[in-house]
Amino acid sequence: MATVVIKETDCDACLKKDGSEVPAVERLAIGPDKYDLCQTHYDRFRGLLAEALAPVHTLAA
């Protein structure tokens, strides 16, 4: 019988902030750097990046 290992990842920002073990639900990658984030931190950092890089243009296919 096979064994399935499920690994939960905690939010990097919560761990750094106060040591909280909050489950990560999204991964944000910026170049070679990758951050596992809870939904709150993902939304916050995504918003900050969007604001810093605005206006965002999508390329036509």
C-alpha cells in the first residue's frame, strides 16, 4: 500500500511577522524568489506590486 504525504506550508510573512503558523494558500514568485503567503498577505503584496507597476498592459495574443 502506498503512503501519501501531505505537506502544509505556512505563510512566510506571518512567520516573519510574529511567528504565526498560518497556512499558505498562494505562492508569489518574483524572479528567482518565491514566497508562500496566506490570502491576506497575497492580496496585500499583489496590490502593492500592481500599484508600483501600474499601469499594467496585457499583450495581445
